[in-house]
Amino acid sequence: MSVDDGRAEGAGPEGNDQEQSEGERVYPAVKAMPELFEYYMIGLRTLWDCLKVPDADKSTENYKRILALFAECGNPSRNWDKLWRSAYEIEQRMVPYLSFDQLVAQSAKRLKQAEKLALPGLDAHAARLAEAKALDPTLREAAMQAEYREFLGELHIAYGKRRLDRMMRKNSAKVIMKFAFVMVGLIILCFCLPGIFGFFGVRFAWFRHIDLVTSAHVRALALVVSFGLLGAFFSRLGAFNANFARLEYDDIVDSFQLAYLGIRLWVGAIGSVIIFYAIFGGLLGGELFPNIACVGHANTCRVGQWFQDRVWTSLPNADYAKLVIWSFIGGFSERLIPDFLTRTEAQANAAKGSAG
């Protein structure tokens, strides 16, 4: 029994031309419809055309709803999420019309798909379907229909969740890309600050008397915070990239939404500042750590007379580079600063105890 037959029902033997036009209207050739959805609908239409629906059922609400849903799935103006929900509803409403052999074939196909989808409770569904299949012939069809309908419902929810996960990953990727542009701009600004200060210092004498912009300490702190933010962002970016295909809705909401990214950046900035002052105060030291007093530039690579008089570019020296790296590490690592503070607290308590 086809959808076309159902919609043209009552037209009589002479209604063949009308039946054909009705069928074309139900299943238009929608160029914008994704191929996956089109193939899915072809499978449903083919199955529906193979079903033998009793005449008594053609006046039921379930039968009429199936025909209406087929028509909706051919409407290109609808939202794709709604189209998929309509297709899933069609499949579930068709279950009462499936014969036992069709139920066995459809359940075997869907079990394979559920296995690829890693559907929770798949083994239990497979066991119940097998139990229903083994029942007495007078009972097994109804039992198979009931279990197959429940299994389909959970499978469709899993498909919907997968689409939601993909949408969330896409939206989070957009947010992270915006953050990336901000971070790049921040780092560029950080490296341009000496030149900007030098330019305005030459042009405007009053600018040289503003402590905030002339203080080497403030500029070093700006550098530290900038690379701490970059390290924190890089940690989230790396986690997102490494787990992109496996991220689910809960993971994204918990770890990659705008508010969480903002909190992570704050943690990174504070961590880099703590690292800076730990090095500055002598709590951390050695060959791997910078000498804060020597952080600066190797005065090379002067470019042009105008730049020589106003703005000059130079390469950072080794201590400058070390400070950048440790600032980045302070923002990137989520355990470095807590472990350092715990160790420092333990050493302070030990020293206090020995002094007492």
C-alpha cells in the first residue's frame, strides 16, 4: 500500500492521473534536501509501499498521520530538525503494520546501526528482541512490535543527540575561533607596546611622565598576563582539538562555553602573575628561569633612520624569552601553580615548626 494510493483513495479507477500528481506533490524533487535525508526517506517510502495495510486501518488517525508526515517531509520550507523528527515519527507509526518477517529484518538492520552509534542498553534490547522472536507464533508478532517500537524510540533519541552534539561542537568552534583572534591581537599589541610608547614619547613630552606607560615593571606585567592568557587559551584549544569528534553536549556545556572559557582565562592570567612574582622574589630560580633584572632586548636589527630616531625593533634576549615561556606555562598548566603553592606552604610550615 503506497502513500500515493492512500492520498488518491476514493478517486476510482479513472483517478490514475490524479493519483500520479498527488504522489509527485507528496514527494517533490527537493534540490536543497541533504542526500542523507533523501536516502532515509527513500527507505521509508519503499518500506511503506511494501506494507499491506488493512482497509479498516485506513480511516484511523495513525494511518492519516503517516500520510500527513510523508507530505511534510517533502516540504523544503521546513526546519531540517523538524523534518528528521517527522521521519522518525513515520518509522515508529509504521511498526503496527509490519509483519513478523519485516520486524525481524528491520530490527536486525537497526541493531547494526545502534551498535555503530554505541547506543546505551543495546545488549538488553537485543536480548529482548531475541526473546520476543522465540515466542509462540501467536504471540511473537505483538511482542516484537512492542519491543521494536521501544528500541526505535531510544535509537531516534540517540540520533537526535548526535545531531545536537555536532551542532554544539560547531558553535563552540566558532566561539574558540573568535577567542583565537582576540589572543593573536593581544600578543601583537604586547610586542608593539614598546614601539607605541616610544613613538608617543617622542611626539608628546607629557606622555613620558605617565608612570603607567613608562614603567618597565608594568610593561613586563602586561607581557606576563598576555602570555598567561595565551597559555590558558591554548590548553582549551588543545583539549577541544584532541577530543573534537568525541565531545558530547555535556562536555561542551561544562568545558567550552563562553563563561567557562572566561574563567579559564582568568585562572591562566593569575597563574602567570604568580609565576612572575615567584621568580622575581627568588622562590623559583636556576638556569631554566629568567633573571628578571636582565629581561629586555638585544639591541640589534635597527631598521631605518626614522625608526632609529622614533620606533625601533629588536630581538628579545634570553631572559625575555624565558619569561615569555614561563608565563605561557603558568597559564597553560592547571596543576603547576596549585602544586607550587602547596609545596611552598609545606616548606613554610616546616620552617616554622623547626624555628619553634
